[in-house]
Amino acid sequence: MLTMSEPIALAGYEALAERYHRLGPTKPHNAYYDRPATLALLPDVSRKRVLDAGCGPGLYSEALLARGATVVAFDVSPEMLRYFRERNGDQAELHQHDMAQPLDFVADGSIDVVLAALSLDYVADWKAVFTEFSRLLAEGGHFVFSITHPAVDFYEYHHEGNYFEVEHVVELWRFETDRDQFEIHHYRRPLSALFDALAAGGFTLERFVEPRPTLEFREADPAEYTRLMRSPGFLCVRARKTPR
């Protein structure tokens, strides 16, 4: 059970870390949906310093490193960080940290790009987090992130609540044919919360993408591919730190 003294995602991700590490490279929603769409929004990261916020087992950092980036990464889950090191060795500067807390290990203006792939849903106060990302970004730096689409999060999964509020919700996750279920806590919120947080953090929106699954997704899961071609699952965003 979740205790309010610990980060909302910690227990769930500690429990599923091994499966996510093992299945993530080919798990359709990640490998053939979020990852290609989110990575496509990145600017050129060669010789750039990139913060991977909520890095999980290091799949996005692996792609960043392959593109020539210098990576600083953090995650709240020690198990996820263990698998990050297994995947990427010591190529990145790695920290265990709660995204809801100040990133005191990152200096002002020292990051060129912040990447937060499907990690923001576990933080209640986006305005504080976006403001902190703005602090550590260099002038003109980019913030690229993906989230659960607010429409599907409410109207398909959590319609018993209030769309206009930020609400704590719980889901049971299962990996493919795996019998085990994992209790995952996160926050759902209205679309307006995204734009409010970007403005509060001093960002200008550059791209706003409702991705479609790739053809590899169709081969892996035809039924879910068909659903995602008709109904949104995630949102992918690129914003830029607004010059002062």
C-alpha cells in the first residue's frame, strides 16, 4: 500500500523494474509508440548536456548517448537505477532523486535539454517542476516530454472523478501475458494544467503531438494498434525556455 510519506510511484516501480527493464526494448506502447514519437521531438543533442528526468532503466538515455549527448539522469527507484547501470554502465551521471523535490545536484543554466518521458504523471505540482526545469536550462534550452493523454486518462479510465481537478488515481498494470499485476499510483489532470505549467515555468510551446503507433506496433499487437489509430494514448511536447 502507498504511504503518503513516500513518492507516489516508488513502490509500484520498484516492483515492476525487472520486467520493465527486460520487456521495455520491445514493449509496444514504449518501443513502437512513445519512444519514437518523443525522441523525434529532440533537437540535435550531440555534445549537448541532457537531463533524463525519471530515467527508469535507461532506455531513453541509451538513445541519447548513442546520439552523442552527455547525460545526467535520475529516478526515484533504486531498482530502476540498478538496471540503468546494467544497460548503460557508467556513461551517465546518475542520481536517485524524487522529481517533486528541488534538483539541487544540477546548477543553474547547466543543461541544454530536459527529457521527461512518461514520468511527469507521478508528480502533483507541475508548476513547481517546470519552474525547476527552467532554472537549470540554458537560455533557449529545450524541454521535451510525454504524458498520458488527459482525454483518455479521464474519459476512458478515470471518469468517476472530476476532469478539471488534479486527482490521485490507481491502476493495475500487467505485462503482456504475465499473470502478475502491479498497483501503480499516478495523477491525472486536465489539459489546461499542461499549458498553465508551461507558462508558469517560462516556456514557449513549439510542438504538440498526438502520436500514432508505428507499423511495428501493428505486428506486435494488431488490436491495440487499431485502437490507438482511432483514439489517443499519449501526448508528446517540445517547449523552449523563453528568453527573458
